[in-house]
Amino acid sequence: LACRNAQAMDHFFRRKRVGLLKPLLSLSLVFASFLMIHKLKLAEKDGVGGKHTREPGWCGSECFSFKKGVVKTSLGSSDSSVLNNDLDAQRVSNGTPASWDAQVLNCSEDASVRSQDWFRRLDPRFHQFVLHRHCRYFPMLINHPEKCTDGEVHLLMVVKSVIEQHDRREAVRKTWGKEHTVDGKRIKTLFLLGSPTTGKDTKNLQKLIEYEDRIYGDILQWDFMDTFFNLTLKEVNFLKWFDIYCSGVRFIFKGDDDVFVNTHNLLELIGFKVEERKYAELFVGDTISKAIPIRNRQSKYYIPKELYDKPYPPYVGGGGFLMSSPLARRLFVVSEDLELYPIDDVFLGMCLQKLHLAPELHPGFRTFGITRRRVSPMNSEPCFYKNLIVVHKLSAHELLRMWSVVHNEELVCAQRTSI
Ligand SMILES: *[C@@H]1O[C@H](CO)[C@@H](O)[C@H](O)[C@H]1NC(C)=O
Ligand SMILES: *[C@@H]1O[C@H](CO)[C@@H](O)[C@H](O)[C@H]1NC(C)=O
């Protein structure tokens, strides 16, 4: 939680300097657009952009999906590649759609809560959340139904990001989120995004993200505002998406765009679990047990009594965790019966509890507390990173640097570092 508080502080300072920040942001956006367009040209020239084959006259990722008839049509899909797949066909007969079925943004507020006593007492920060709590699935602005269709994917890296964090996505793509095959095991990557929040340069941001996706083909975007309290929407919309489109995936790593992941150690952990045959219910990370809601109003994670008044179930810090694909499907099923909770990692803990499962604590996942003392020598100690699986939290620049140091063959680490 320490780093969460640090985040809150960041946020606080950002607000104070907003007068200076705005022109800076616009400026950097213009610059970023330039870069993106330049890259796009380069990519087209040497064919890097050809992650998925496109017809000539391509008109944006949205259009790409629509053309293939995968996003828009539901049961009567004409896309044979989807229906020919046994699992997808089964799903059709089970009544679950074979494609994303939320097509209209229908999220009017639930006015009935306004008249209730507890709502009037509730901290106003939570009004918006409570009024829209019933809105769960949203239309997709960018979809990649083809992501997991061509054969088995061993590990799907799923990264929560927001449109503005372009440089972090770049760093992840170059490091732990690089799509490649290790010993015949394929790794694929997806970034989860919402839509720009109002008040920002919505149109240009949207254009930028579409360009970016055209180059890399690794973005899923839903039409809900990318706010802090909407993070749980990212969780449930992804679980549903996964259930529809990703029958051929074995494991999911889910994390933030500002973590360091030691892919090699992560694969090794999966290997151990597979060997032990203990992977069907695998859910492992930085587990927090016996936590209670934070009642300090200054905290970003403050939860008023009116909203929740029990201890939390054991849950895993959202910075990075590993789960098996069968468990992700079961989580999707139980999630549909649970009211949305404003903190996404706690919400997943509630889903696990409903399945009578507890997440497994693994010391290799360090998603809390590392940066409590920013000057801690551990933060710049490569052997520390070499021996762990996930470390929170790094800037894009620090991630790139640490990645190259850790992967330098001359780096010798005497023993497993433990702190
Ligand atoms: C939107 O949702 C409300 C409440 O759930 C429902 O009454 C209404 O018919 C819906 N509108 C559309 C266009 O689906
Ligand atoms: C979440 O997103 C929806 C759709 O954009 C929006 O109506 C709602 O106000 C957002 N909720 C919060 C708490 O920001």
C-alpha cells in the first residue's frame, strides 16, 4: 500500500501544478503524434506493421474487426474461422455469444439510489461509482478476436494501461511483454484500455491509440472512461473477453504497465506448477490476507463504511499476478453474480472467495512496499531483479535499463538474494 500512497501523492502534486501541466501535455501530445506517424511510415516500409494481415484500404482497427464480421455479428457470424473452432461452436450452443455482444453504450444512472439514506450520507467521491455500478459490459472500440486463434498460447501477458502511457507500453513491448516463442511456448501480449476521460483531448488521444494499435495490434479498448474507480470494469470486461476469444491459452499473467517482470522466472514458476500438476486452480502473487478497508479519507483507497463494512477476503496486489486459464473462466462466471467493487484487486479476491479459493502467496512477487524508501539500494540492485518475478514500480526508462542489465550475461549473482 505504500506505493499506492506514493501514487496518491503524485496525483495530488499533479493537480496542484495543473496550470503548467496542460500546455506541456498538449505539446508532448503533438510530439507523440509526430513520432507515431513517423514510426507508422517506417513500419509500413519494412513490414513490421504486418502483425495481422490487412486488406488494402484498411480503415482503422475498429473497421478491421467490423469488416471481418467478428465484432458486429453475433450468433449468425459469417466468419467461418471463428465458428469452425470446436470450442467456439460449443459455446454458441451453450448460449454464450461467440463474439462481443455489448454493442450500445447504455449506462444511464440508477436514480433509485439517490433517494436512499445511506447514499445521502455517502462521501460524494463515491456517488458516480454507485450510480453507475450496474453498468458492467461496454462496447469495444478496438478488438482483436484473432489474438489467440492460431494455435496454443502458453502465456498471455495482459497489461492494464491508459492511453497517455505510451512510453510505458513501448518499454513493456521491448522487454517482458515482447511477443515471442521460448522452447516452443508462445507468449502473446495485450494492453487493456478504456476511453479517454472527459476534459482531455479526447479526439486526438483516440486517434493516437488507433495508430499505435495499427502498428502493434495488441490493444483492447472499451468504451468506458478510464478512471480509477472504473478499473474493476477493466477486470470484468477482460474476463468476459477472454472467455469468448481465448480458448487456446494456458496461463495469464496480469499486471500493470509500470512493473518489471522477469519472464524467465515466471516461465520457470509455471513449469514447476505444471510438473506438480497444480495448475488448474493456480492464482499466485503478492497476497494480502486479513486486510480491512482503509478508513483514512486522505487515501486513494479510502472506502466509506456505507460501501463496505467487513474485512477483505485474501486478495492479490494488482501490480502483477499469474493465473491459469480454467480458473479465469470460473472467475468470469462468479464475477457476474457479484456487485462491482471500486478496488479491482479486492474485487478479484471476492470472486476467489466465492469459489472457496485463496490466492497463493509467492515471495517472488513484490508489488507492494519496495519503493517505500525510494533510495533503498534494492531498487537499483540487478541481482534482486534477477531473482524475483515481479517488481513494482519502475518508469519506462528504468525498466529498459534494468532489463538490459539483468540480461547481460556478464552479470554474476552469487546467490539468491532475499530481503
Ligand atoms: C438501457 O438500460 C436501461 C436500464 O437497465 C433499460 O431500461 C433501457 O431499456 C436500456 N436501453 C437500451 C437502448 O438498451
Ligand atoms: C465509468 O465509466 C462510465 C462509462 O464511461 C461512466 O458513465 C462512469 O461515470 C464511470 N464511473 C466512474 C466512477 O468514473
